[in-house]
Amino acid sequence: MTPLLELRNLKKHFTIAKNKTLHAVDGVNLEIFPNEILGLVGESGCGKSTLGRTLAGLYEKTAGEVFYRGQKLPQKYRVSDFVHLSREIQMIFQDPYSSLNPRMTVREIIAEGPRLAGMWKSTEVTTKVKEWLERVGLAADHASRYPHEFSGGQRQRLGIARALAMEPKFVICDEPISALDVSIQAQIINLLAELKGKFGLTLLFIAHDLSMVRYVSNRMAVMYLGSIVELGESDDVFFSPKHPYTQLLVGSNPEPDPIKEKNRPYVDLHGEIPTPVNLGVACRFAGRCPKVGDRCRTETPLLRPVGKNHFVACHFVE
């Protein structure tokens, strides 16, 4: 199958001081196929959100290539690129409070993109906004309200409506449920699944909750300090993790059974998270890995197959 989106050695670095470079995204190779949900997981600060924002064109690429439907995307987006690609690629942001303009009504927020892209006529705006509000579980009379009049879950629904009103094919979901209550999280997940099936969407679902990502995604990619360390079918990665970092992430995931959780052996993770500034050629996980060897300190491991559609970046993977 031809990928919808393909990343080739994608890098996003930030210069933070003289001779100091932060390697937020450092050499990511990835393929995302049509109509799938790819989950991207990892600790806070590993580069997940930076990768999503780079794909959306909010950050300029430092190096590497991104292909969408076989077409190479520009390194730095111009206004014309945003106008063209906004109908193909959209992003749902993590914070439902700061991602909505407080000075705009719901009607203006949802209609802004389609009107700028020439998708909606002025006479259609009221009807179209009403349709999208109903699709995300809100009332039509909410169109005249402002963002501060809504709860967190309702604001995230507005963010979803704003993104999907552009009728994109690829949507980047940047931790869309992390700021919400647990009861609201399930509603948002079910809403995304329903809209994905209805509109044939492809999703990059960014989160740090492995069990949630396993539930919603077809495949899962595990990210550590700017690079992908494991990639495969979600059940394979979750139930049969191969990389030591993935194993520790799965081990830290709480058991729903309190008795099993109480009797589960404690996993002690030694070492500190290294800084992503001026990374060398060593394995990024070497300082914390229980399986570390001499090779890990002198050579960067590359993703290699360890099973059907299962890839791991580790020198000593079984």
C-alpha cells in the first residue's frame, strides 16, 4: 500500500545558545498509510508534539523530507502552501483553552478556515456551522457563544469541529485528551473514531498513555529523545515490547486490577534522562538501559525488523 505521508530522516533542531543545539526531532523515518490511526507515544519532552507541529508546517524543517501523497512538502511553508495544504492536513491541539481565539464567537472560529479557503459561501456559513456543531455533539445555538462559556470537553469538541470543517484527509491529534477529565476523554475518543469512519480520515494520535493509544490506534510508534525506538502493530508493541525503553513504559502502566497492581514487582529505572542538547552518536537510552553494552556508547542503533511489521532500534534486541 502506498503511504499517505512519508517521513525521511526528518529533523527539527533549535539553537538555544552559542554552540548549543536542541535535537527535538532527530532523524525520524516513518510511513503513515491511508485510513489508519498511528499512535505516537513517549515521555514528556521526547519530541512528539514538535514532530506533529513540524508536519503541520508550524515549524520549519531543519533537515529531511516529508512526502504527502507522493508530493514533497516544502521545507518552510509560505502563505500559499498553508492555503493549499490546510484542506489536506489539520491539527487538533492539546490545550482546548489556549487554542481558541477568545475574541471570536464559535461561528467565526469554525467558519474562518473554510471561508478563507473559499469552501463556504457567506450564505452557507450558518447552516454549515450548525451541521458541524451537531456532528461534535453541541447545540446549534452555541454558535453565538464565546470559548470561555464552555467546559474543557466542549472546547475540545470545538477544536475538532474547527479542524474537520476543512475536510482534511490527515489529522494530527496532539494529545487531544490529556487536559480533560477521564469521563470526558472517552467521549472525545469515541467522537474521533466516529468521525474517522464517517469521513475516511487518517490520524496521527499523539499521547503518553500507552493503554489508550493501544485502544485507539492500528500501529504504535515509541519515541525517545527525538527518535523512533520501536514501531509495530499496537497489540504487538504493547503486549510484546522489544526495546528496553518500551518495556519500561509498559511496566509503568498501571494495572486495572488492584490486587495485581499491588503484587506487581517494582521496576527501578536507574540513571537520569539525558539532555537532548548536542546529542552524540551513542544510543540515547544507554545511560538508563539495563542491557547497555560497549557498542551502545559508540554507535547509534537503527530500526530493524524483529517480526512481521515490527521494528526496533536496539543493538541487543532478542
